[in-house]
Amino acid sequence: MFKTVVIVILAVVIGAGGALGGTQLLSNLRSSAQAATIHKVPPTYFAQLDDIVVSLPPQTGQPATSYVNFGIQFATHDPNAVTAFGALQPIVRSRILSVLMAQTAQGLQDQATRGDIVLQCLDIANTVVEKNANFITTPFAGGYITDLVVQDDGG
């Protein structure tokens, strides 16, 4: 009888421990699955604007003696935005060219100026794609300068 009582107590303790461990394991699995669902980020796609070369004055009011080679990419989670951008790139390129032509070589040395140019270019890309490709949401979330070389031609 003593052996039976000991076996029953051991079975209850082992069963309770197993149930508690199983419950904890299931809870951890459920939390992991929820976390994976909540933190799942869609892939990022990039629309590349071909490099633009523009002649610039060193300072406002002076003749152009420098050149800038400028490249930028726009980030999106919508692959359709990249496709639309490719078709509309001549419009985007023309407007960004105007932004760059209003700069000076000295101004491009300033980090704040470069930040403003990125924001202007992002606004241009979003406006052109939204208007011409009928996007309901903003196509691009960010712009990233990929090339910015200012070269003095020695003049």
C-alpha cells in the first residue's frame, strides 16, 4: 500500500510538472508566433534615378566652374512604385535637375543642404508617381543619396 501511495504521488507530481511545462511551452510558442506576425516587415524595394551631372557655380552669382555628379534611390515596400517610377523617370529627372541647378558647389558641402535636397527629391518622386500612376498611398518612404561628387574644373 505504501508503494502504491508513493507511485500515485509521484505520478501526480510528474503529471503536474509535465502539464505546467507543456503549458509554458505552448505559451512561449504562441508568443513567438504572435511576435513573428507583429514584427513581419515587408521587403524594401529601391527605385534608382540614373546619375545626373550638372555644372554649378562655386557661390551664388558666379559663373559655373564646378560639376556635381548626383545619384539618389527611393525606398518603398510596393514593387509597383518601382515599376511606375521607371516609366516616369524622365519627369522626375527633369524636376530634380532643376533642384540641382539652383545649388552651388559651396552649398553642397553643407549637410543640411543635402538633407533638404533629399526631401525635395523625395517630394518630387512621390508627387510625380502619385499623380501619373494613380497611387492612393505615398509610394516612397525615403530617399538616399547614392552618389554626390563635386569636382572643380580648375576654372
